[in-house]
Amino acid sequence: MVLPKYDVVLTTDRSMMSNYHGKEFLGFVTTGPLFITVGPFKKLGEWIHEYIAMPKMKVDKYGRPFQAPYGMRKIEAALLDAGINAAIIDPDHVHKYIPNAKILMLSHHDYFGLNPPSSTWSAIVGREPLNAYSFRRFMMRIRPYIMDAKSRNGLKVVVGGPSAWQWLYLPELMDFFGVDTVFDGEGERLVVDLVKRILNNEPVPRYIYVGVNDVPSIDEIPTIKYPAVNGFVEIGRGCPRGCAFCSVTLRPLRWYPLEKIEEELKLHVKYGIVHGLIHSDDVPLYGSTGVELNPDKLIKLHQLVKRYYLTMAWSHTTLASVLVAEKKYNRLATKIAEIIEDEHQDWWGAQVGLETGSRRLAKAIMPGKAAPFKIEDWWDVVEEALGVMHDIKLIPALTVIVGLPGETEDDVMETIELLDRIRPYRSLVVPMFYVPMNHIRAEKDGWIIKYNLMPEHIELLKKMFEHSIYWAKDIVNHFYLRGPQYWPVRVAVNYFMNYVERRVRALYDRFDQIAAEIKNKKLVSKVEAPKLMELYTSSSEED
């Protein structure tokens, strides 16, 4: 069989190029540490973890995936619209295309496991997260093809995506894999110029950062040409809430018109995809100019999506948006639920930032998180919003940041107390360690991640685990993986959860010991991160 030739080949590793059994949020399992990493069951443990978290994607006879990550589909569409010969290729087939390509483009949400929650789980358990392991294994497999193509044909390698910044801390690995350019930010507007310059043998920058003035307008963002993973459709970009720890707030707020959204819904249905997810950083704000909701547009959005999709979910929402919808807009959240929930689905999910239970810290770093309510009423907003979600069967995965700058024992205890108050509400709670970028790499100490841990943080982690394991079993068995078609995945996930629960509970005494050591020594905790260069240079495809 003669393969087509592409000037530009886009790819990523298996942790990204998967549809996660059609269950988008199972993809978060790739951020966890390798299931079993030692002993005679190492390969079995890897197989179970990978079966749950990143099953292989269906491909055509040329190795082009049936579905691909949405961001990569947008870049692919921009290149195709510009007349550039480009295609996304599955990681198991990309080595066949590299020898004849002129540009190899890589993307990832977390190349090296440095982002939360990957870095959080890695620090707690002391193991490399699955997504980083998967990417390392993939890159070591294709590296010989990359280096040969660079020497023979002058192949250029461009890395991008949400975690492109990570390469800047790893100049050794950039050299090791022949990375020519790091592209950091929304790419639809500038990537075509970059690719054309490379194809014309013109010099290109080592690093490109897309600032506020260079982000694409809605009209400059193309419609994808082929399906995205799990029917993913973007409805807007940017967030007006202004949280100090979030880079999304730097982007201008832009909403897609319904007509543009419908184009991608139709595309997915054409390819037989009728279960999907709509994405923005706060879905209920669709059509707004700030934090005040636009009920008419929000209703029309959901009616549109349900005309095409049998089931749908949200990527993100905020607690304040759900609560204000219900309290100030005539039970709008309930009305949305009545549109979504029908004979095909009776619940939906979303990722939600709780971040902290400390009202003092909330006021300092995320005063807009509760808007239009007062941030001083943060506890009431959290508890009431989760009550609404519980009633309408909107299941949130709540993120909590551990070790925020200036956090005190009292702040942590407030978060613990808030978690006690929200225990009755169906939800998962995911810890995310706050890691300043200047602590990612310290030349003096080597690879060290520093966490300002206190004994109270250990109690907080235990509290989050107890909450999540309690509700995870209910969610998996009664909501997320119901039905006979999911029984193999359900069995594997339940086995996985029971294993994790036993292991974590067995570590409780060790957690208490760590808390005592922190208290007695009053030291900043240092958790040694994987020595990435050593991991790569000593690994093999079978590693």
C-alpha cells in the first residue's frame, strides 16, 4: 500500500489520542501514577491502567485517527484552509510518515507530567504519571526516525499545545529530540505563517508566544474538518472572572455564534458521533459580556446541541454561574437540566474550580469567582450551588489548590471544614499542588518541586480522598458506567478504585508521620521530581 505524503504531520501520544471508551472524563485517569510499577505484575498493571485510561483509537488504512484532540483538529483545519498539505496521524503509525514530512508538529496537555493534577499525584505517590510515561515511551520510539529525517531532509519539529511552556525548562530535551520551535498559545492565527516560513526555508523563532493582541478572532478560528475526540465542540474562549492563578483570564472573551457551533455538531453526526461535550471555561456564561448570564442564548445553545447529540456534557462551569442561574434567572439551571435530561441521559458532568475554602484567600486571589455574589459569601455559594447540582444531577469534579501562597493553618482548616459541609453532595474532589514555576527547575538542587506543606495539608489530602472514594463508587456504578456495554470497563475501574483505596489507607500512618515531621522540623517540604533527562536517556521502547 502506498501511503499519502504530507508536508506537515501532526501527532501526539496515546494518552491524548484516545476516546477513553467514549467517556471523556476517564481521560483524567491518565494523570494518575502508573498502576503497578514493580514486580511480576508490572506489565499487567500497565495494561489495566492503559485499558481504562487510554484505549487505542480506531484508524483508517492510512493510520489517520477516526477522532483526534480538538485543538489539533483546529490547527489541522487552519493549515488545510491555507492550502497546506497536512494531516493528523495516529502515534502507532506516525513513524511511517516522518521520513517524507517537512514538519512534525507535536501537541499535549502535559508533556512531562509537570501540570496539576499529574504533578500532584506523582508527588504524593512518588511515581511517574501515566501521561508522562506514555509520552516518553512514544518519543523514544520515534526519535530515531526524527533524527534521521532531520539529517536527510531537514525535518523541522514544532511543539505546541497547552503545555508547550514545559519545553522551555528542558533545553536538553529540546536538543535531544531536535525541537526547532516552541509555539505557546492559541495557534489558528499565527501557525499558518510559521509553517509557510518553514516550508520556504526561512528562519523561524525558537520560541513563539501568542499574546493578547495576537489571539484569533472568532472569524479567524476555522471549523474542524474531521471529528474531534468524543464529539468535543468549543462554544467560546476566555473567562472574565480574573482569578490570579489562571492564565485563561488573560484571553479576551469570545463566543461562537450558534451557526458556527452547529457546523461542528453536524460534522460529528455525519461521522456517527452523537455523544459529545461542549467546551468553554464557564459554559453557563455563553453569550454573555461578563458574569451576567444570557438566558435566551443559553437555552437556545442547549436546544441546538440536543437536536444533534443524544447525550452531552459540559467541560467547565463555575459554582457561581450555576447558583445565579437557579436563584436569579427563574430556575434556569433546572430548565437547562430539563433540556439535557431525557430518555437518552439522566445526568451530566463538568469540571469545577472550588480552589479553596478560605474566604480570606478567596477574596485575595479570586474575588470574581463568586460574582455576581459576594466573595465573602463563598461558603454559601459553594454549598448552595452543589445542592443545586446534586438535585439536577450535574456531577462536578471539584479542584482544590493545595499550598497557595500565603496560606496559613487557619486557611487549610477552613477548607477542611467546607469539605465536611459538602460531603452530602455528589462530587469528586481533586487536589492540585500549587507549584511556582521558579521551583520547577532549581539548578542548585537539581529537579526539585517545593511545596509549602503544613500538617493540616496532610489532613486535607485525607479528607479529599475520603470524599472522592465515597462518591466515586456511586458515580461509576450508578451514573457514569451503567449499562451492559460498559461492564468490562466498569469491572476494571472498580478493581482499580479498590486497589487505590487499599493502598492509600495503608499509607495513613505514613501520612501522619509526614505531618509530624513537617510540624517538628518546620521545613519547606521538597519532593524530588523525576529527573527527566535521565529518564529519557536511560529509557527504551519497552520501558
